[in-house]
Amino acid sequence: MKKQNLKNIVCIAVIAFLLTISGVVAVSDQTAVSSSGDLTQNSENSKCSVPTKMVLVRHGQTSWNALGLLQGNADVPLDATGVAQAQALAENTSRKIVNVVYSSPLSRAYDTAQAIADAHQLL
């Protein structure tokens, strides 16, 4: 496995873990994570009636992506291709149910997320 792919997998796992302990997503139908981070057994009253589905999306292309440069925390905006990718993603999700969108404050991630939010009339 490529080193960059492994870093991406670790990053996704960390994000999923943080969302789980914050109470945004359920762990399984047998246990749940409260907003305080404590694992508890589900009772009939605490079971989700509809399973939570989380979709992770990578931002659209930037000029640095095209050059093969790592961006880290540098706030590199989407290029024209990235804007088109974000719009295509928004159109692709427009027939799906999206209740909430989370994003990093970096413009490339925020603009990608905003395109999805706009397609779903989310504030």
C-alpha cells in the first residue's frame, strides 16, 4: 500500500472516530456513544429508528493537486477543474437525502461542501 494511501485511511479513521465519540454517528445496534464519550448499552428508547449513514468526500482539485504538491494546512483554493468537480458532486447528491454537511475551514474543503449544501438548501 502506498504511504499516502495509508495516511488517507488513517485520517478517515480518525475523522470517523471523532464523529463517533461526539455522538454524531452510532457505533452499532448493540452499543452507542453518548455525547460525553461513554459507551452505553442501547435500550429500546435509545435505538435509532433509521441507521445513520456517513459519507466522506474529498475536496475538488486545486492547482497544487495538479502539480502533485502536498497542501497540508495551506489554504489553496479550488481551481476551475475543482469547482466543476464540486458542482458535479453536488448534482450527483441532489437526489439523495443530506441532512447536514461538515467541512474544514480551508477554502477548498469549504467550497466543495458548500456546493453540496446549496444543492440541498442547507444553511
